[in-house]
Amino acid sequence: MPMHEAMAAALDAVIEMIRKIQADARSSPGTLERPRWPMIVFISPKGWTGPKMIDGKHVEGSFRSHQVPLTDPAKNPQHLEQLEQWLRSYRPAELFDERGRLNAELAELAPSRERRMGANPNANGGLLLRDLRMPDFADYAVDVPKPGVAGIGDTRVLAKFLRDVAKLNASPRNFRIFGPDETVSNGFGGGVRGNRSPVDGRNHERR
């Protein structure tokens, strides 16, 4: 509960900051610089709220929380019990009715019409969509002499293609690639060395 209270207070503060930025821009259009929008950085342990220990090994706060720590609960009674405790900790009876539908009072909290995330013109791209300048995809073809041979990897080829899409659309600035992490391990760093591109091999930066 202390974390819920802290998060609610942070959201209230951020909303007030956003409203002030909007009010200032609307009262003095054309006189303000690009605002620094607020951001909430929430740091929590890996696997937080899940089982802390499984089979005597730490899960919360360790790499195991990114794995499948409860293996085959149907054949492991202890794992099945831990899985049940974990799922019940979310108190589903308070969220859903006897038919499994979300409670009406909670469903009413969701935005409607154009306020929905998928209907926002800044999110769905439909109303603000602009055609991209595209390179010829055939220029990026890789020769595969016969089936089953080791190749360069599809994401490494795709990295070069996306790099060039970003370059061609650098002026209108209407193409972005976002990858929160594992850019290099997924093969998107291979074809862009030496290029200052939105597709690069560094993690945790704007892409």
C-alpha cells in the first residue's frame, strides 16, 4: 500500500505539471520553447510481487524471475501451490464477477471514444499518417545457396534496411525505432557500425 500511495502521489504531481505546460502554451502560443515533459522512473526488484523463493533459490531480485521458475505445476504439487498463492495475491475476486467479466465500476474507469489509446490520432497513425520514403527491399536480399545452411540472420539484414529507412526519412522525422533493451543480442546492431542511426547497438537510449 505505501507504494500504491507513492505512485498515486507521483501521478497527481505529473498531471498537474502537464496541465500547467498546456495552460502556458495555450495562453501564450508561439512564445514558449519545447517543454520538458515530466517522466516517472519507477525502480522495482525483478519479479516483484511474484514468489520470492522457489526450490530454495531466490527468484525475486534475480535473473530467475525472467525465466520460468515454476516448471510444470501440474506434476509438482509444491509449485502448483505457489502458483495458486501467486495468482490469488492479485485478488481476482475483487476485479471480476462470477462470470469472469471485469466489474462494471472498474470498466467505467477506462477512457472512451477518441480518448482511448488506440483511437488517439497520435497513437494509431491513421489520422496523422505520412508515407515513408522506402528503399528497394530487393537491394538487401541475401543469397541462400541451399536450404538449411547457416546464414547471416534475418534481424541483421533487417537492421541495415531499417537504418536506411531512418536515413531516408530523417527530414520529415516520421520514422522511429524503439527497443527498450537487448538491441545487440537481437541482432539489430550488426549492420550499423559507424553510422549515427536510430538503430544502434547501445541499450536503454532513445531509438
